[in-house]
Amino acid sequence: MVKQKLVFVHGMETFGAAAWPQQHGMALGYDALFLRRHGYDAVAEPAASDFTRDAEIVLEALAGDEHSRAGGHVVAHDQGAIAAMMAAVERPDLVFSLTLVEPACLSLTSELPATVGHRAGLEPLFAARAELTDEQYQREFSRRVYSSSMPLLHSDADRRAAHRLRLQAPPWEAPLAIVPGVPTLVITGGWEPLYEEIAGYLGETGAQHLVVPGGHRPQDSPEGSQAIRTFIASVAQAQAQEQAQQEALG
């Protein structure tokens, strides 16, 4: 039996398989692909973010070849949810389900209060980033978004991460639209009104919403990890039953 694809799309910090430590075991039941978004690399210099290219990377991962069928489930965190949603809007036939973890889909909620406040706090920083060093920008971004300070940049990886952060486009500029007809689960950590506002908006358009422990990374908690597994398994089972019924009728 051919395994269904399971595509993971990281957020703004760690990337690839390192961004999903509690989900590695899902590769036993699925053809799991841990993507790297545009500009993320362990060695190469970071590049400016590109929403369209990120969506293309997701669609390329979902494409079929001689070894696998086209389509699969997509799990995305933070700004990775932007690419996941854009891919699903463009090719809903390839996206069997969407799991959006703390999705930074601010362009959907641009007129709602928590998003307006968040944007007002960050727009001056985005406007001034050309005048700041990578470390200055990272520290100020962390203070405004997470109310914390970042440690000094000691390693090359630290410096690349800080440079990459300064190159990221404001998430409220992403060209997002609601995904039609794709089963969607939104998982939040219950710590920040911004993400709860976005989840509430998506819930009003048909998504399921679950709050679990874990702050901005609820996928790392036992509850969040189990929620991802349960949701995808339920969608896969429903799709298998539907396909069996169609084959029986045909």
C-alpha cells in the first residue's frame, strides 16, 4: 500500500526536520516530507522571504511522481501557514487536509483588534530595519513580539538566523484567501490573543479549533502532537471510506 504524503512547513525559527521533533515518528505511517522554505539553509546565506515561492515549494512536495501519488496532508506552523494556505487555494485537489499551528495569517484578520494592535507595534520596526544591525533588529523584534530578550549571537547559525529574520516580509502583506472545502484544524497555545483571533476567524469559516498547552509551539506538547495525529488519521480514514464507496458504485 502506498503511503499518503505528509508535508511539514516550518515557521520563522528552526526549519526542516528540526522544526518538528515530536512528529518524526509519523514517517512510519506516512511519506513525511520536512520542507525548507525559501531562504532557509544551514550553510547558504539567507534570502528575503517570498510568499509565492514558499507556496510553490509546498506544491512541488505534493506533486506526484513514479514513486508516489499526487496530493497529501499539510501541517504548517506560524508563517509556514501562509504558504500552506496559498498552496491549498491554488490546488485544493492536492491538499487532503490542513493543520495550521499558531498560524501567522494576519492578512485575513487585518481589521480585527488584536491584529491591528500587533501590526501597529511592528510596522515602525519593519520601516526602520534597513538602519538596524541584524542583532539590533532581532532583539527589538523579540521584545515586541515575545516580550523577551535574545541572547548574544555567538555562532554562525545564530548570525544567519538573525539576518534571515530581518529579511522576512510582514505577514500582513501575504495574499491570502479562505481555502474552499479542505478539512482544516487550527491549533493554538492559548497564550497570545493574536493567534486566538486568527484561529477564531478561521473557525468561523469552517475550521476546527483546538487550544492545547505549549505556548507558540503547541505541536511539541503531548496534547498537540496527538491532536495532529488524530486529525490527519480521521481525514485519511474518511477519504478511504469515500473512495471505497465510489469504487463499489462504479
